[in-house]
Amino acid sequence: MGLFKLLVLILLIVAVMVLWRRFQAWQKTAGAEQKPALMVRCAHCKLNLPENQAVREGQHWFCSSEHRDAGPHD
Ligand SMILES: [Zn+2]
């Protein structure tokens, strides 16, 4: 009976370690997904769009390469 209890204890420790690692990996991906996309404004047409979809030219952001070529508009 003592050996059986030891086996159960070892399995329990391994299970906790596996779950803990999965939890840490899940926390990392969840944190990355929760990060909001930074919104920028096109310097030409004033359209708001996410930074990863915008085109950057110096200090200005543009919604498309066409508006980047057209330049800032005030
Ligand atoms: Zn634009």
C-alpha cells in the first residue's frame, strides 16, 4: 500500500507540473492577445486605423501608400 501511495503522489506532482506549465504558456498568449492595437490617424484623410495596417512616413501615418505619396493634408 505504501508503494501505491508513493506512485499516486508522483503522478500528482507530475500532473501539477504539466498543468502549471500549460497555465504559464496560456497566460503568455492571453496577455499578447489582450494588448489593444494602437490606433493612428492618416495625415492625409484623417482616417483612424490600427498601427499594423497603417503606412509610416517619418512622423506621419497614412492609411495607404497612395495617401503617403500624396503627403500630409491639413
Ligand atoms: Zn488616408
